[in-house]
Amino acid sequence: MQVPTTTNTNLITNPSFETNTSGWSATGGTLTRITSDAYVGSAAGQLVSTGLSQYASISAACSVTTSYSASCRVKGTAGASV
């Protein structure tokens, strides 16, 4: 029996905030790297709102014939919507 193998390649050039926020952009807020509240590793990204709607984003080159998956961990302020 042959078991198919897959190779997972991260297309995001800076998928975490371990070093910096390079490649990430923020809308409606300020994105900074913090080391006081990391989920995994030593750093996290913190988005502080300056408007009604805010988000952080990063882009990757994708193909229309390929399936992709993405995930993230979000921590919000008590009483606020995420």
C-alpha cells in the first residue's frame, strides 16, 4: 500500500511576529509586535483600533487551480466583538 505524501509550504513570507511585522498591513488601527502576550513562541501581533472597523492583513501568491487553507488565532478584549 502506498500512502500519498503531501508537502506543506507556507506561502506567507512572515507568518508570525517572532521578528517583526514586515509584510503585514493594518487598516483602522496600529499593528505592533509585542512579547508580553504570545500564544506560541515569543511574540504576537497587537492591533490597536483607531476607527470603527480594523483588520490586519498579509498577501500571498496563489493559483486558481489549487486549494489552500489558512488559520489564525485571535484574542479580543472582554465585552468587544471579534
